[in-house]
Amino acid sequence: MRDFTKNDIRLFIALCSLGLVAPILFPAYINQLSFAWIFVVIALSWDMQGGHMGYNSFGNIVFFGVGMYAAASFQILPFFSLGDWTEAGGVQTFEHSVSQYFSGYALGILFAAIAAVATAFIFGNLILKMRGHYFAICTLALGVAIGEVFASIEILGAGQGLSLAVWPRGFLDDTYRRLFFYYQGFLLFVLCFLSISYIIRTRFGMTLNAIRDGEDKAESMGLNTNFYKISSWILSAFFIGLCGALVGHLVGFIDPIDVAFSGATYGIWMIIMAIIGGKGRLWGPVIGALFFHAFNEIFWTYFLGWQRVALGLIIVIIVVFFPEGILGFFQVRKKSSVSALSTQPQQQKK
Amino acid sequence: MDSIIQFFTTPSFLMQALINGMVIGALFSLAAYGLALVWGVMNIINVAQGDFVILGGYVAFYALGISTPFLEALQPNFFSRILLTPGILPLLSIPIASSILFVFGYLLYKVIIYRIVSRDLFTSLLATFGISLALQQLMNLSFGADVQFINTGLPTLFFMDDLVALPVVRLFSLILASILSVFIVIFLKKSKMGLAIRAVSQNARAAALIGVNTDRVYAFTFALNTAICGACGALVGMIFNLHPYIGTPYTVRSFMIVIFAGLGNLPAVILSALGLGVFEESADFMFGAELRLAFVFSLLVFVLVFRNWRLSKKREYLK
């Protein structure tokens, strides 16, 4: 088992303390900050199987959407009829009381995790046996297919989307609502980072790396690669599903194609964030996500209408010129002066 | 359930699905063959294939939109009378779209694609995905978000007590698609460039050793692919409609057809394309049009899972 370096721990503590005080320092940007943590979490969990295991999935957006729908519908379901709720559309005739809201909220989060994990288990068994680009294209199609299926389920609002329960009226004010979601995003980040940084240092993580570097060899060493692949996908799905639930509550309205199962936004963002920072490195997705989020906010503010063109160009530039990401770029330059032989991303021992 | 029974017991429905499916399948086979060509020769899966198709449609749409009023304003003479006969100008817009897209593909290769030819498949997947995203919004910005449709002015034929409709333009596209695929086969078999393309697809290193300029072959292959997409797109614009964001289903369909048929097998590509077309149209009748995309995409997942399951019996896998 590889150890944490001192630098890792210092950086993590610095990031955590920054995260704790950030909403007090920048009260106007609480929503953007909560999205920043969510982005870090989805990038980290994509990297779990995209970077460490080498299974480049375009379809992790499925868990995101499934989690979002589960969180929304299970918050409504115990108290109101879902059919009536969607019938009412944008007209808010139903209101949760304080206790209803929060008990439903907890239930929704629970079912978001369960639904995402179940989806990952079912589809993992079916498609994780494929390799390389067949897997990638298959997951791409899966994401769109499930989005279209959700867009035709009448009880979940079909193509018109589903509005989530609103924050109970008269209960604390809007700042507390934002803080409530912010600290959940932050907590999710801490949980996700700690578990992933622990896992990639254990035997489990090494098996994932072995699968990336040569699956046939790993299998011939007696490793049950299928078990490892599915469990890693499930872990990734767990965190992405929770993120989906949180994003649903932050946005307040679920559109099946443009929010929940939008391969062209969250679906590709999680991949590109991991690649910008550096695939298969612990800090890569974190740095990539923060960097990308800042870039994204600037572009959505100042170049509205061109953001997808910019995103497409960024993807091409990153993939063509910096395939190893920011961290890899610096590490390669640093290493080339020491030794050009070691190609594996590793911690530098002092 | 009722609609399924009704579909299978009504001959006119069956006939309509068969005809429409064949026509659509012929279109899909064009895009699929381009995809297979690029995949086989350059080892790139072009995710932007569908967006090239839509771009070709827009080029044809605007070529028509500019030239028709211009010709009508001219003094009527022999040429303008021929050109303004219904069906002639749309027919001419196909080679125009095709050649403009050829130039576009060549430039795209020279700017981006040549950097990713030798890289792994994930890189090319992501890079072409990026191109696809950028292209979609660029089309949206320059052509507008409205649904467009190329009006050919051609009549519609009716059969079986007027229950089965066959617009002449669909017949056209079937014929054109077959002519184009025959042309592509002859080109690859007989011409010098076709020979070079086949040589590079078999072994790029060996081809370079005996003096084939692989870079030129790659550029030509990619441009040929976009030209095929252009022709396909012009037909798509005449038969269906154009919208900046509907490219991805065409990519998925072509990919599915290629997987089903295997690389470098033209008859199989055409057959599976026709099969997919008929299948999709029938599903349209039975399950309703709003589930059409869901059906196409889940069919791809199903085909892949099924093929992988069959291979796993031989202790192999898709890779």
C-alpha cells in the first residue's frame, strides 16, 4: 500500500479549510462554489474508471440523470401523487411542510444512490466486458437512449420535465438554503476525495491500474477483472448519482435532455475536466475541474452563444496538444531532466 | 399492442414501412460507408459524421436558395428553362454540396485530423467529438435554429388504392445512393488513388516504403468521406429535414451499420443499412415516433451486447 505524501496531506487540508470559509469570504458566489465542488466530484469519479482503470466511458451521465430523477421523485412520492404533481406543471399547487421537505430530501438522496448503483450494476454486467472504443461508443449510445426513454415517461413529466419540491416557505431564508446545498457539495467532495485517494492506494487500486495496462495479463494472473471493473463503475456511479441529486435541487427543474441526460454538457465535461488536469492522477481531476469551472463561468457570462464552439475547440486542443493534462505536462518536463525512462505517473519520494 | 397487430395485418402498412425503410437505409448506407472508409484506412472513428451530413444538407439548401431566384430573374432561355424544370436543380445541388464538403474535409484534415491519425482511438474519438460539438453550434449560429427543408417540387406517387405513398424524390435517392456506392467501389478498385487507399489500409508502413505518400492518401480519404457525407446530407435535406442538432443519430446509425457488417465489406454494409431502415420504420409504426431515437440508440447497445455475448462463448471479446 502506497502512502500519502506530506504534500498531498498539506494540499488537502489547505483545500478543505478554504472550502469551509469560502462561503463567508464570497457570499455572492455560493452557488458557483457549490457547483465547483460538484464538478470536482464528478471529475474524480469519472477518473476512477476512466483514468485509473482505462475504461473511457461517455455514458456516466446516465447515473447523473438517474440520480437526479430518483431524488426528485422520491421527495414527492411519499406525500403527493406524482401524476398530479406533473399534471400541475409549473403551477405550484403543492407545498411540502418543513418536516416533509427534509424527510423527503433524505429519502430522495438515499434512492438517488441506490438507483445509480443499481443502474451501474445492471449495465456494468452487460457492457463492461467490451473493450476500448466499442465500450466508449456503447456508453455514448446508452446515455442518449436512456435520456430519450426518460423523456417519454409520462408520470415523470415526459419531455416537459419535472419541477422539484421548493424550499419550504417561511423556513429560514435563501442564504441558508444556499449554504445547506453548498456544505453538502463540500461534504460530498471530502467523502469522494478521501475514499478515492484511499482506494487507489490499496490493492484494489493497483488492480485497476493493472487492468488499464494490460487486461489480458491481469486476468491471466488470476485476478477476477470483471468484479473489479463492475465495483469500480459502481463506486463511480454512487458519487455521480449523488451529484445528480444535488444538481437537481440546485437547478430546481429537470429537463430530461438538456439537464439530466445532457451528454453535451455534464457528460462531456466530466471527461474533459479529468483530461485537462491529468488522467489517472489523484490531483488531476481536482485541478482540472476547478480550472474548467472558472473557464466555463467566464465563457457562459461573456461569450453566450459561442460556449459550445469554445468547448469543442478546447477539447480538440487539449486532446491533441496536451493529452497528459496540466499535471502530466509539468511532470514530463520535470522528469525529462532526471530520467526519461519512468513513464508511470507516481509520487516522487523525497 | 393493438398497433403491433394492426401493423402486421395491414398490407399497406407493411408495404409503406418496407419502401420507406429501403429509402432511408440507402441513405444510411452512404454515411456508413464513409465512416467505414475512414475507420479502416485511418483508424479514426469519426463522431462528427452526422454533423458533416447535416452540413452537406445546409450547403445544398443554400446553393438552391441562392441560385433559384437568380435563374428566375434571368431572361428565360434554353438553359434556364432546363434548370428550372422541377427536380433538376435539387439534383445538381448534390454534386455542389459534395464538392464543397470535399474541400471542407481536406482543410479539416490539414488543420486537425492529421495530428490524430497516429494516436490511439480514444484521442480521435474525443477530438472528433469536440469537432462535432463546435460544428453543431457553428451551424446553429450561421444557419439558424429553425427546421429547414429542401423543396424539390417533385410529385408523389400513390399505390394500392392510394394507401402507400412514394414521393419521387425518395425514389431518386434510392437510385442515387446505389449509383454512388457503385461509383465508390469502382473508384477504389480501378483508380490509382483507390489502389493507394487500399494499400494504406492494409499496411500503412509497407505502403510508405514502396513510395505511397500516406499523408496525401489520408487527406484524400478524409475528404472523400466528407464528400460522401455531403451528398448524403443533400438527400437528407430533401427527404427529411435539417436542424443543427440532429447529427448525432446519423453517426450512431452509421456506426451501428458498420459494426453489424464488419469493416471493408460493402455488400454487407448496404444490406445491413437497408435492414436497419426497414426495422426502424416498422418500429416507428408500432411504438410511435417519439420513441424512435430511443429505439435507434438502444438497438446499438443491444447489437454490441449481443455480439460481445456471442464472442464471449469463444472466449473472445469486442475490441
